[in-house]
Amino acid sequence: MISAETSCEDVKFGVGKEEDILTVSCDEGKVGQKQYKCTNSKWVLLQDNCVLEDFKDLEDQSEVMRC
């Protein structure tokens, strides 16, 4: 149950207060992070920089080739 101080409650993200920011890992097979903000009693996605691991591997390989 949501207390007086708790605004957001979600099975996946847990509980938070209004304006709290939560950083979570990407889903399996992806790298990066997602950020959510507790706004109007809901966790709202602010940023998603998740990419497929294969794309990250290609980027890393291209960096090595440039050197």
C-alpha cells in the first residue's frame, strides 16, 4: 500500500516519492541504462540508452580499428 510519503509504487520498480529518479539496467541482451522519474504517481521513462550487445560490440571493434 502507498504511504503518505510514497507517490509511485510498481512491482518492477518498487516505491518512490514524487520527483525521485530511478536508474535500472537494460533487459537481457542489451547494454546501457534506463532512467525513470516518479511523476504524478507513475514511473515515467526519462532516458533509454539501451542498445543490443551486438551493436555495442561493433562500436567497440570500430574504435579499435581507428587507433
